[in-house]
Amino acid sequence: MEPRPQPPVVMAHPFVAFFRVESPTPSAVTGGRLCRDSQGRKRVDYYLVNGQEVRFIDDVATNTLFVMDVGSSSYEKNKYTPANLGWMFANVTPIYTEEHSQIHGIDCVRIRFTPPRKSAGDLGEAWISKPLGIVMKDENPSEGWKWEITSIEFREPDPATFELPRGFDEIKD
């Protein structure tokens, strides 16, 4: 599970963060790690309930997404065309508010969510830092789930973070 808001590619604001996922239904994901370097490359590690780990590396310089299955020591490589549309939101209509809050020392703005296509309803909210391009929290209380950053350090991740581990085999279609 990932947050519904997705930031644009952000350069020059590297960080290493940890997140947790809470859900009333048995979710496969319990938490993970999120890293971004100065070139805008991003890596997300998902820690699964069964002890497995799945990793994603988004190399914006080459427009390549790597999906790694740690348990099988394998990966898939997918080329993509960048959208460059700014902030994007999955399956919701965002309503920006003027509310601000400090989350882990970061000034965040609250975004409320409603269903797409002018349907009625409340789909929760997210707290984001637009200048830093970071989602700090996304939750939908009516469905009982939450995704949130639990700690964050503003530093350059180890360059090896964005490399494929040795011994991993590529899965080809």
C-alpha cells in the first residue's frame, strides 16, 4: 500500500524515512523504508506480514523502474515515459486546505479527499510538504487505514541503495 498522493520528481532534497501501514483487514504490508537522493531517484522497501520484502527503485535519470523480490533474488526492469504532471492523486479528488501542521519538524499542508467525478463522500485526508515533495501521512478513517512516516532524516542515502543487489536475476517477459 502506498499513499494516494504521489509527488513530482524532486531534486536536491534527499532523505531516508521509515513508514508504517495500519489497516483493519489483513494487509500484506506492515511498513517500510523510503529513500530519495539528490538526483530524484527513489527507492521504496515494503516489509510484508509474512517476513518477505519487496523493493522498488525508480531511476528517473533512465526512466526505469526496478521491482525486486528479495525472497526469490529476482527483479523486473520496466522502462516508462515520465508524466511530469506535478502532484498526482490516485482515485480521489484533492481539496487543498489552508491548514498547516508540523510533522516530524516539517511544515505540512492538509489535503482532504472526495470521490472522483463529483460523487459525495469523505475519503479522508493527507498531509504533504509541497516544497519538499514528501507525503507525511495519508489516512481514510471511514475505511480504517493509515499510511504515515514514522521517522525521517534529511541526508543523502548510500549510493548502493539505488543499485541492484549482486546475485539477483532478471525476470524477462
